[in-house]
Amino acid sequence: MITGLYAALLALIYIKLSFNIISLRHRHKVSLGDGGIDELQSAIRIHGNFIEYTPFVLLMMLLLETQQINPYLLHAFGIAFLFSRVAHYVALGKTNFSIRKVAMATTYGVILILASFNIVYYFI
């Protein structure tokens, strides 16, 4: 199952993002919230942003996979989304917003295309 591959790869990224938060909490001795520490607040938002988009994209990919969409298209969606999430993670640690803009545009593009394909497959 193609979606399973991307779910597994994204799960590894999720674990990395979670460990980043755990490490920062330990370093700054903060058990709840961000303790007013910008670095921890940023890590929490990176993690939150990831978990806000990832399940939705994986669900739409899975629905298309059950409709037997072209596997190369499904891989293209998975690779693009994976790229966008890694780029977003990298970009949020920088002051240059151009990478972040590309990452979010790619994320929204993947969601829009997946939604469109799911709507079309409903009617055919």
C-alpha cells in the first residue's frame, strides 16, 4: 500500500518533532506550555502544524488509493507533501520566509489537488 509508505515516513518525522519538544522541555525545565521560551514555542508550533495537516492528507491519499488512482500520481502527492513538511520544519528555524512560503504553497497545493481528485472520483 503506497499510502502506508508515506504514513510511515511521516510518522518518523512526527517522532523527530516530538523528541525536539521533549529535549527542549528537559533543557529548559518546562513540563507544560512553552514557559515563555521562544525556541520551545517554535518547536511546539512546528509539531502542531505538522499534525494539523498530515492526517488529512494521508486520509485523502488513502481514499484515492482505494479508488485505484494511478500509483505514480499517488507517489507524486506523497513525495510533494513529504518535501513540504521537511521544508516547513527547516524554514521555521530560519528568518528567511521564502522556504516557508514554498513549503506552505506545496502543502496547500497537495491538499487542493487531492481534494479535487477525490471529488472527481466520487462522480465517475
